[in-house]
Amino acid sequence: MALRDDVIAVLGALRPGEVVSYGEVASQAGHPGAARAVGRVLRESNGLPWWRVVTADGRLVPGLEDEQTRLLRAEGITVRNDRVKRRVHERR
């Protein structure tokens, strides 16, 4: 599978309330070190739960902080100062 397909599979398996980092998505997709490519897939694909993906330190998507905050809070995630306060974790 291509990186894009692998990333889409990982993102498609995310459930409400799950937050992962770009790097975690890349690793789970079998492409460790491809965090930037995950961001590219998110930008170029519609219908993916992009709001559930944050930076390794919990920062939100620049320029989309308000929308991402609204979507994350609707799923029970705490966001303060444009960062996810709930610990980012790997999916099991």
C-alpha cells in the first residue's frame, strides 16, 4: 500500500475522543518519520478526522485552532491555549 492509503486506514480507525500525534499516525501506518507526510494527506483528503491529530506536544493545527478546539471539545477532549491537555497517546 502507498503511504496515503496506510495513513487513511489509521485515521479511519480513530474513534471519538482519541487523539494522536502526526508522528504516531506515521508510525502506526508503517512509515515512521513521515509525520509531515501525514499532514499532507490530511490537507489533501476530505472526510478524515483531521481534528484528532495534533503535534507531539499537543499543539493544534495553525490557523484552524478555533474549529479544531470546537470539534475536540465536542468529543470530550480538554483544550487550553491551543493545546490538547489530555495526554496524547498511541491507540491500542
